[in-house]
Amino acid sequence: MKAVFGVDVSGHFEPAIEVFQRLEFPVVALRLIHCIEPLMPDGGYPGTQSVGPLVEVMAELERLGNKHLEEVAQRVQPWAPDVVTKLVLGKTAPTLIREAEAIAADLCGIGSERKGPIGSFFLGSVSRGLVLDSPVSVLVGKQAIAHDGKLRVALSTDLSGVAREALAKFARFNPRGVGSAVVVHARDHSDDEAAVRTEMEELAKVVAGTFTCETTTVSEIGRPNEVINEVMQGCDLLVMGARGHGFLESWALGSTAAHQVVREPWNVLVLRP
């Protein structure tokens, strides 16, 4: 497992790191990135020959960023001995994507705050930008886990090929920290209930065998977000699949993945099949 995580001095990244650690992936390489966003009106930074308050601000941001990276690296080293830190001048989302591509990472991680109907449309949302454009899977951490032990994971599926491929990828990641799983599906009135039940039971057997954990299923008539939200009241992480680059281009139309990443308070892992 190779992973790239955005580390901010405000600590928003902490839930993402915690979820990643407690999933117990076999970590091959962990890269921690701290980004300093542009300071100048033109989207740049003070030049090396510049003088004045902005230069002092820049120097302090670099000092704090490097200090924080070092502290976080020391903290994760016991379970991720192969850890590298890097301070980068640039926007966070494209920087993390670039760094992930450079090391052929399996996953990008970022912290996020729950946003309301207006906040979710701001173009500056880092988690939104990362999930929109990242060619690799993305872990968005939003809340600390309130219990010890293995994680309770919800696996969202629409019973499509993409969802099955996403589940297969999660299995290849080999998380050893899954204690229980619920396979959740929102069905339509027109769906064949018996056929859906059979598919869900087959999926549950696969999940139980793959992760060696207690597995249940939930298949209810309703809107996907409503069904997922009910299940997530007892879970630590929502796992979803999404196909290809730019899969959230229909953001304004309210896709399920977009809603879960931005609007809801729980941790979300978006898998690229």
C-alpha cells in the first residue's frame, strides 16, 4: 500500500490518518504533504528578493509547516516506518494528486469538515477537488472513531459492475482492521425483491469470507442517501465505488457520492475500480 496524505496545521487530517491506521493496511510507503496555498493576489508567492510582512509570513508558514510534518511523521512511524515528509508551495488538491501519481500511490487521504448546502458548492473545497479529480482512491476523514477495536464498515452497492470492482479493490488493499461489515443497497419499487435479496446474500458471503468478519445486509426501498444515512448511524466508515476520472462532474445534480463526501459527517472511502 502506498498512500499520500495532506497534513494541515489545523488538524483536520487527523480523522483520515486514524481511519487509515485502524484499517490496518499493509503500509509500504506513506508520504505526508503540507501545502502552503498562494499568498499573492496573482496566485503566487513573495519572491526571494522581496521584503516586508508577506516575506515574514511566508517564512513563518514554512517553519510551522515543517515542524508539524516532523511531529506527525514521528507519531506515525511506529506503524508506518517508511514515511517521507514534503512541504510544497501550491494548491492542496492538485498537489496531492501530483504526488500520488509520482509514487504510483494506491490512495490519497485528506481531512474535511462537514459543509452545508451553500458551503458544498464552494470551488475551493479541498476534499471536493481531490475526489473530483484524483485518479486514485480517496479517503476523506471527518470524525474521530469513538471506540476501540476493529472498525464497523458500511459497503455501499448498487449491484453494478463498478460496485463489484470497487469491492474487489478494497479486498486487494487487504485491510485487517474490519471488525464487522454491512452491505447496503437502496432499491427501487420496480426492482425484483427476490433477485436483489439473492445478490445481496451472495455479496455478504464474499465480504464475510474476504475480511473474516461478521457481515449483514440492508436492502430497502428509498433514496440512496436516506438508506445509507440510516445505516451509517452505527458505522465508522462508508466505502463507495466510483468509475474513472471526473466522476463527480454532475456535482450540482446531487450525486450520492458527492452528497456523502461533502454533506454528511462520517468518514468516506471512495474507491477507483
